[in-house]
Amino acid sequence: PPVWGILAGLVAASLPEFHMASGKVFSIRQALCETQGFLHPVYTTCVSLGNAVVPCAMIVLGGSFASSPVTKHFDRKSVFAAISIKLIILPVLAIAYIKLLVSCGLMPHGTMGDTLMALVMLIEAAVPPATSLIVISSLQKKNVEEMGALLLWLYLASLVTLTLFIVIGMKIFQ
């Protein structure tokens, strides 16, 4: 659904304006976004639904944590592999990539905004997986408890790894 929403927004924003025979100009963007537009109720409904997505995903994530105890469905190899790859190796690769971008001159460096951009890129790489994984598992009714247990361990480990990589990133990119 988020991808379909993005695509629909791109299409609505990029469609050209149509000049009517009566001299009026019609565009999908005006019909959706302006308060006088006849599609504005659709737009406000989509905005309301979009505002509810994150809280609903957090409720589903919290419910999955509650229904999957820490000791049940605990495969040490899978958890260790996921923590190693997502929370350690990927941020290290992101640091190397950001340094490469800076050294090639593709990413500016030196100002506070540039440091902030590099730090945001590092944080994006270092955070645990999105809650959409548990939503997908719930919708497909496959491995919900296992995914909940895995995400629980990833979120617990990210308390340490994310803090560590933010400190490292602040030292490197200043």
C-alpha cells in the first residue's frame, strides 16, 4: 500500500493541466489538494488513513512482542545472523560508503548540514528492520511468532548498536 500511494501521488502530481473549452483549467492536483476541489474529500480521507498507519503498526508490533515470549521460538543462529548483518555489518558498510562519497566529491563535507546528512544516512542503515515485517507476517499468517521474537531481539540489540554507531558517526563525520 505505501508504494501504491507513492505511485498514485507521483501520477497525480505529474499529470499536466487540461484546458477546457470553457476556458477553465483542470488538473488532478488542484482537484485533490485545493479545498474547493471536488476530489478533496478523497485527499483528506487518504491523509487521515496515512496518519493512522504508524500508530497501528506500533500496536501490531507491540502485540507481536507480547505474543512471542523471549524464550519461545528462539533460534540462536538466526538471531545472531540478523543482528550481525543488519545491526553491525550494514552500518559499517554505510560508513565506508559515506566516506567513499565524500572522498569522490559526490557528497559535500565540512558544514553542519553535511555532517547531519551523513549521520542521517548512517542512522538509516543502523536502525532495526521496519515494523512492516511483522505486518506482512501477520497478513500472510506465516511465522508471526518467530518474526516477533526475531524483531524483539533486534530491537533489544539495537539499543547498544545504534548508540555505538551514532557516537562513531559523530566522531568520523565531524
